[in-house]
Amino acid sequence: MCMETFEKGVENFKPSRTQDQILADIRTLKHNLSHEMILLAHHYQQDEIIALADVVGDSLKLAQKAAKIRNKKYIVFAGVHFMAESADILTPSDRVVLLPEPKAGCPLAEMADITEVESVWRALKNQVKGKIIPVTYINSTAVIKAFVGRNGGTVCTSGNAGKIFDWAFEQGDKILFLPDRYLGENTALAKGIPPELIYHLKGDMLNPVFQEDIHTAKVLLWDGYCSVHRRFRPEDVTNIRKKHPGVRVIVHPECSHDVVAKADDSGSTEKILHQVEQSKAGSVWAVGTEAHMVNRLQEMFPDKTILQLKNPGYQCVTMSMTTPEKLHHVLSELSKGHVIHQVKVKQDIARDAYTALNKMLDITG
Ligand code: SF4
């Protein structure tokens, strides 16, 4: 997707004079720093940030891009904390990764606490037969990625979870899937694993008590969820179909399975973008993912009708924390030689997390 296409998304944006000036200043700062700095942005960022980015993508595309950056010292990441951590882990130690808003965490990633995960892991080892392969969604903290790296597992994204499940079942008997129970469940069901072989870990994870059916289960799901995608309901699909007969419904696999089952298709943000782009002029789509991206799709593809699955859509609060003002602040300090809001993963954590991330990149190409 070329940047011209993304820039069309802000044609109608009418910033105040002050913000207009901030955006112009950012362009100048970017130009002056372009020999040593690159700006990566996730699809869920605000339109003004997307229009300024050098690369826009989902978690997988941005991780792959970060891993290949050779000639830039500074990587400014317009996204959430785990994405900046992944960029730091995948790049040589002399690269500097900056997050314009240091408080921009991902609530889903924070739902897997390492002390709880290690406690469950010990209990599983002691009480459950068979080899368990830990797999974590890329939307997880570096310490969780390091945990799976140390224990023979890997990372997946919403775009490659199916392939990673295949790999994991070649290595062992069960998958412990962290931290998003919906992506884990949707992937398992899509692989033909019946619901009775999917086990939901619940209760006190520091003192876990397992039910009998954990012994036959193939996939063990951590109890985390994305607070944005969980808000979509199956009735939203029913209602949009009633209102717009013939509409194609596509949702992100972080939605619950009853929503995914009612939709026509599901997939990562890159897949959603691709499906909409490839559809015929005049197509009508209802999209169940973060609101900024859905609105932008309509601006990018004016020959199609793109609807929020549930009006007016749901924004990711922490993704929205990165504003032009905050980006301006980071770049302006950088232009004076001051590094602020650096994300640096501790060396031992980075080493094990790298093992897990690199394995994913090897498996998925
Ligand atoms: S949309 Fe959901 S998974 Fe993505 S950053 Fe926001 S809370 Fe995390």
C-alpha cells in the first residue's frame, strides 16, 4: 500500500492553525532526521500520524520491517508498548526505539502476568501429561515472549496463528496459548479442534486448580481479551445484515467466536485491508475492528461502502494516546540530540524473547 493512498485519508482533515503548524514542523523534523530515523505506525493510529509514517502495517508487518532496518539508528514507533519492545528485540543493540507516548500500553498484553504464567506452567508440568508448547500472541509483553522462548515455544500474530498452531502440534501434544483467549479459540476451531478439546484457564492463576478435561484438551487458553474487539456482539452482525442486505461482514479474530462465526470472513488488519481493496467497486462491507482503521478504509476506497460493524465504532484508547503533539516532542528533542521515551528491553529478556520472535519469523517466512 503506497503512502499516497494513506495520505488521501487526511484530505478532509481541517486542523487548527496550531495543529497545522505542528504537522508542518513534524514534516520538517522528519526530513532533517531522515538519514537516521524511521517512523513506523500501526493501522489503529490516528489519521494525522498515519499520514506522517514511513511504514504503516499490522504487528507482523511492522515486526518484519523492524527486523530488516539496517541504516537507521532511531526507530520511532507510533503504536503501543509491546510493539516498541518487539522492534527493540529484533534490531541490533545500537538501535534506539522510541515510543512517543510512554504510557501507551496494550491492556490485552498486560493481562498475562509473568508470575501467574510461571505458576500455571509449573502446575501444568507437574499435573498434566504430554508435551505442552507455549505460544504467545505478539500482543504480549517482552517478559511473556521471553517465557515462551525459554520453554521451546514461539510467538504468533493474528495473520499467522494457523501456521503457528500447525508448527506447535508438530512439536508437542498441547498448546498453552497466551494471552488472548479469543484469538486462541478462533484459531483452534478453524483448525478443526472441537470445543470440548479447548480448555479455558480460569480462577486463581497463582494457585491453579485444573478440571479433569484438561488432560484430554489440545489447546489451553489464557483468560485475556482485547477490550476493543470484545465489544462486538453477534447481534451487531444480524442488525447490519438486516439494514444492508448483501453486505459482506469481516471481523478481526480478537472478536469472540460467536461474532466470527456469524461474519463472512475474519482476519488480521492487513487481511481486512487486502480483502476490501480487492473487492469490486460498489461492494458494501461492514468491518469489525478498531474505528480509526474502518473510517480510513472508507476514505481510501471511495468506490466502495465501508461501514462500522457497530456505529460509531470502537477506538483503542491507548493507540489514540499518540498525538501529533507527542510525536513532535520526541522528534524535536531528537533533533537536539536528546533521546526521550526510549524503550529498552533488558538483555536477558531480550535474548529469550528474540528466540521466540525469530522462530516465528523463520516459521512464517
Ligand atoms: S486494539 Fe486491543 S489488542 Fe490492539 S492495542 Fe488496543 S487493546 Fe491492545
